[in-house]
Amino acid sequence: MKVCRRITFNAAHRLFHPEWTDEKNLEVFGKCAYPNYHGHNYVLETWLEGKVDPMTGYVMDLKDLKKILNQEISERFDHRNLNLDCPEFAHLNPSAENIAMVCWKLIREQIPSSLKLVVRLWETENNIVEYNGEE
Ligand code: NI
């Protein structure tokens, strides 16, 4: 059985590689490399897979998952500049892929190991990435 909790957070970022010239960064990342940052309304889906507890009827109490997501994701990233404000991205380009990996690791530490975890991050309506901890 799979269950999902969805959250949204707003954050600014800039994609660039610090060892590349401005020209090279523009060539690779396009508008995403503009130096003064831009924002996204990120949507993070957290999917858990496991057995339904016969006592509660739940895979996991989604109220508990909500608390974990507030604490680990919203409080950390909502209304932040990911590059400047968040140590997680001090040396990591905040692409959707990397944001999804960071979120996965933060959530993984807080949920029972018996549950499989997949996160799906929507950067825009059309650009979506998914991470299961492997690749
Ligand atoms: Ni962007």
C-alpha cells in the first residue's frame, strides 16, 4: 500500500557551477543561471510504501508525517534562498534533482525503516523529478 502527503514551499535559487565562467554557466543553465536568483513554487510529494497496520488501518499516521515534513522541509526551505540561506546547498547546485535527494535524506532519517520512501518534486507544472534513494 502506498500513501502520500503533499506539501508546497516557495524558494529562490540559482543554478551555476562556481568553477565555470558566466558565459559557460549561461550556456548550460540558461535563465536559471541569472545571478540575481529566481523563485519556484515547489511541490513535494512524499510517498511511503508498506503494510497497513491492522490496529490503526494506517501505513503511517499522516498527521505524524505532516509534522516531520513541516519540521524537516518547510521550516528549512520555505521562503529561503537555497543557495545563500541553506547550508545543504552551500556546495551543491540546487537543481530539482539535488533538492529531491536532500529532501529524501532528511525525511528518511525520520520515518520507520520498514517503510519504502519515494519523493517526487515538482519544480514547475511541467518539470518533475522523482528519487527513491538509489538513482
Ligand atoms: Ni529555477
